[in-house]
Amino acid sequence: MRKLTAINFLDMFIASALAILVPMLLLARNVSVSDIGLVLSALPLVFLFARLLFAAIADQAGFRNFFIIDWLTQVASVLIYLLAASPIGFLFGKVSEGVRSSAFWAVNRTAIFYYAEGREVRAATRLAVIRTAGAALGTALAGAVAAFFGLQYGLIFLLGAALLQGLPTLTMKPYPNPRFSVRKTVSLILPFGKGKAFWLTALTMSLYSLATYSIFYLIAPVYMRLDLRMGYDAIGYAIAAYYLLSTLATWASMRFRIPFGRLAVLQSLLYASGCVLIAFTHASFFVPLFLLLALGDGLSSMFFEAVIAKETKGKPTVSTDIGFLHIPYRVAEFFSVIFAGFVFQYLGYGVVFILSAACFAAYSFLCWRLLAK
């Protein structure tokens, strides 16, 4: 479990830092916000197809090889960004990141369930906290390096971290008795017999994606850079503070065992009210209100892991089932980041935040209903 914890920490340390540095690099090259949205949409599009295939193979052959793919494509993504000279180059980088993310998420929860049988939800939530802490540290350090030495040096710093990720990855024990069949793989990726509750869970997860993805990975960092004129280090610190507050909120939901009904109301009030206030108040309040969103987002982590565990744990096809659950989620990411880029450029950021508030409230309610059954 220690090696899995290290992989989770380093993976998010690097991926979250890239999520900030890549839009900043594109802005520095005078790429429009709508075009940045198109570049960023490549990751969820690749993820949509690759994850399910990887998951179907992993349910037969085990998870270790996919953590190796995750590590290799992590290194490749940073190298591509270092060499990219145009938006097309960055697009290829996002494709590589899509493969990386697909490999990681195809097997990460499967590995957690394997190592933490009987305590799946708490173990998954604990590693969510570890990933969020890694993301906070990664964005803060990458932002500081970029501010003092330049964006390219921020990427070089992340390349070193990516190479370090190979240590826990390559020393993981192989999965016992792996077996692979093309026929079995094809049968696993056919979406039949999942049931109404399964697809309602998938739809619920997609609402979380609509509420958070475009704000966190496009709108907030771009707005802080273009409109608030914040430096790379300040943006990194703001994003890191978001991660830290989110981590504290997730820990509090575990520590105090907040009932799901109260949790749904509390997280909705925090996140949705923050979005509405951002849309209608002065820009000077943006950062503190953005951090208010972190509290609602962090509280929702327990919900997210709980609904996934309820639908998948104990099943022989857990990796594939989790992959199917994420299909609407990734479709929502793909369209939301494109939509948000155009809305931000032509209508302003307030519209995006209002829609996000509605989606998050609906997500919270549906999670509560699913877990109450």
C-alpha cells in the first residue's frame, strides 16, 4: 500500500502542476482562451476511449503494467511540452496525458480495493486526500519555479519528479497469475446488463464533472492571469491553497463522520453560494470566494468514492465497471471545457459559475439519494 500511496502522490503532484503550467504557456504564446479550451479537451476525449480498453485488460492481467504505462506517458508528456512550439505540439502533449490518465485511473481504485478489502471507501478517500496534498505541493512549487526562473524551468522541475515516480512503480509486485483473452476483453467492453442504478450513478458523476472541471482547469487559472494580473507563483499558491482546503474538508468529513444528508446540504451551500457570489461580486473577491469552493468540493470527495464503491466493489470486473461509470463523466469534461472557453471569451466567466452552481447542487442531491437506497 505504501508504493501505491507514493504513486498516487507523485502522479497528482505532476499532473496538477501541468494543469496550471500548460494554460500559462499557451497564454504566453498569445493563444486565445477558446483555443486553449480546445487543446485541453483532448485529454478527456482520449480518456473516454483508452480507459475502458485498459480497464478491460486490467481485469484479466492485473494493474502493475498500467502503472508502468502511467509513469512512461507521464515522462513523455512533460518532454512533449518542453519541446512544443505551437498549439498542435501542446495538443499532442494532452493526448499523451490522456493516455497517462487513462492508465492510472483504469487501475487505481482496483488496486485500492485489492489492498484494502473490507475498508474500500475509507481507503479510497484517504488516498484522495494524499492525491490532493500532492497536487497542492506540486502546483505551489511549480508556480514558484516558473515565477522565479521561467515556465520552461517549471517543466524541467516536473520532469525530475516524473522520473522519480519510476521508483515505486517499477518495484511494485506483479499481479498473481495474469491471464489475457481478446474475446474476454471484447465482452467486457460491451455496456450491457449494468442496470438503471448503475447508469444513474454515472449520470450523477457527470454532474460533478460539469460543475468543477472547466472552472478548475481553465477558467480560474486563466482569469487569475488575464484579468487579475497575478504572477505564476501567486496562481500556483492560490491553486495549492484550494487543494489544501479541499484536503482539510475531506479529512473533516471522514473524521467527524458527517451523515450523508447533512453533507449534501453543507457541500451544496458552500460550493453553489461561492459560485453565485463570484458571478455577481467584484473581481477583488475572486480568490477568497474561489477558496470557498474548495470546502464544498472537498466535502464531496466522500460522496464520490462512496457511490463508486457501492456500484463496483466485490465484482470481478471492477476496473471495467469503474470505466463505464466514467464515460458520461469524461464526455461532460470534453464538452464543458470547450463550452467554457467560448463562454468565457464571448459572455464572461459569470455564466460558467452560475451553471456550475446548479450542476453541483444536483450532483449533491442525487448522491444522497443513491446512497440512501
